[in-house]
Amino acid sequence: MSRSLVVLAAAAVMTTVTPGPLLAQEAGHIKVARGVVQVERAGQKTPAAVGAVVQAGDVVSTGADGSVGITFLDNSLLSAGPNSVLAIDRFAFDSTTHQGSFESSLRKGTLAVVSGKLAKQSPEAMKVKTPAAVLGVRGTEFLVRTGDPKD
Amino acid sequence: MRRLAGLAALALLLLVGCAKPARNDLYVLMPGADGKTGALTVESGGKQAVLDQPYAAARVKESGQVEPGTVTEQEARQAFGAALAAQPGRPASFILYFLENRDELTPDSKQTLGSALDEIARRPAPEIVVIGHTDRVGPVPYNDTLSLRRAERVRDELVKVGIAADRIRVEGRGEREPLVPTPDEVAEPRNRRVEISVR
């Protein structure tokens, strides 16, 4: 391995080790948790309490008596009703420019959304998906219900 | 006979399929809390509906079938009651000004700081975001740094009065979000401010 390659590799390691990626993972905080609320991260499900951090990649779910409210770093507010499964697919927010992207999927259940600074800055930045539809958000408040009618 | 049974089963399947939609999806645009209503596009299997009126709704019973319509406020509250009840408190914003060329808040802003502290005490798991702003004098990168420095000064103030430092996030928005719009390079004291957002 040439020296310049070693230097390049070291530089690559350094860029990934800077605080950026760790902070970038933090997407929001749970502000409301009623009944059974769980966060699945890296295959592990743990009960979630008020104050818990939500990261990109997390899947938040509620039980039959559960509901959860999350405030994101760009001031987006997402809250889910009972028997809901919400995946935070992607979250990136530059607090100086307000650029970034926020993608989430409601796999089943109900969801109330108040969009935040990302959607205000650029209409393409925020997307909410369900198994049947993709929602484009133009700075707004809206409600989503999805799933099998039996549920 | 076997073929007949097969046909009957198929017919039954079709009937059931028609009687019961595969999905029960409902999408509703709500009026904004600030009185403005945004817009929502609902796209399913190449079909799209644009919702841009309060309580405009779209139903998707099968992928690719988007039925536009409306719901009443009451219907929305009924179908989404628990999700709406779990909505976190809206972020509250407090704006502080400094005495010119001094490291001290104006008397009004000292009062505002008190109101911000009350709001922090009221919230569950409160986060405090301190956002610095500048006017448009000077280059953008310079103002980014300056706005962050202003925010850090207010953060120090909050720590002094007992707010845990790890609950406070500082952001510098530079000259991008003037309170009073001006052309570039215009001095405007009302734009040299720090916002405390409590959420």
C-alpha cells in the first residue's frame, strides 16, 4: 500500500469519526408516550419513554392502547395513534440553511403531521409513505390512516 | 364437478374481493394552526390527488385508485382522535435583543428571557434551541459565524440561570431569516437578534 493511500484512508476515517455522523443520527425526541410505545433500533425493541431520542432508522410502534408524539429537530411534529407502526427512514437537517430531507413510512395505523422547517425551505424535502401511497408535503398539517380494514 | 367447485370458489373470491376493499386508507389535509392551509399531494400507483383546502381528503381503497373528497372536522377528529391528542406542544419562540455594542440584554429582553424560562418549566422533556441571527452587513460566512457566537452568548446566559447545558442546542442562521427584510449590506438592528425556541 502506498503512502498516499494510507493518508487517504486515514483522512476517510477521520471524516467519519468527526462528531457529524453521530449527531446526524439524532432526529427527534419523544414528547408524549401513552400506553405501550416501543422503539425498534438495530433489531432490538425497547419501551420508549418521554425524553427518549428518535434516530433515523428507528421504527416506532404503539400498542392497542398506545399513542406517541415526537418533535423532530426541524420542528416537524409527528404523532401516532393506537396499533401504529412508523418508520423513520431518513432524517437530515442543516440548521443553518434548513436544507435536508425527512422521509418516514406509516406501515399501519394513524398519524398526525405538522411539517417543520425542512418542508418550509423546500417542498421536496419531506415525504411520508404508506404501503399504498406517497405523500408530498407543501408546508402543512395533515392526517394519514393506512392498513388493512380488518385492523 | 371438480371444475365447477373450482369456478364457484373463484366466483366467491371475486365477490368477497368486491365487497371488501383491500385497504382503508384515508388522507386528510388540516387547516394550519397559523390560519394558513398548505397542500398535500397523494400519489398511488401513478394516480395523484392534490389536497389544498381544509378537510380535503383522499381515500385509497386499492393501490392506484385515489378518490378525492372531503371529511367534516368532526369525522377527522373521530378517526384520528388519539393521534391528534398525542401531538407534542408547538414550539414557542422568544426573541432577545442586546444593548448596542454591549454584552447585555435590553431590559425588555430580560423580561422575555423570564417568560422563556417559565415555558421551559412547563414542558415535558424540554429542549431549548438558541438561534442567532444577523443583519445583512458583511459576507454570508462571516454572518454565519457571528450568529452562532450570539447564540452561544445566550446559551451561556441560560446555563447561568440553571438550565442544563445538554438540553440546549445552538444554531446560527446567519442573515438568511431577517425579521425586517432589507437589501444586502443594510444595517438593521431589529435583525441582530437571538431567538430562543422552546419545544
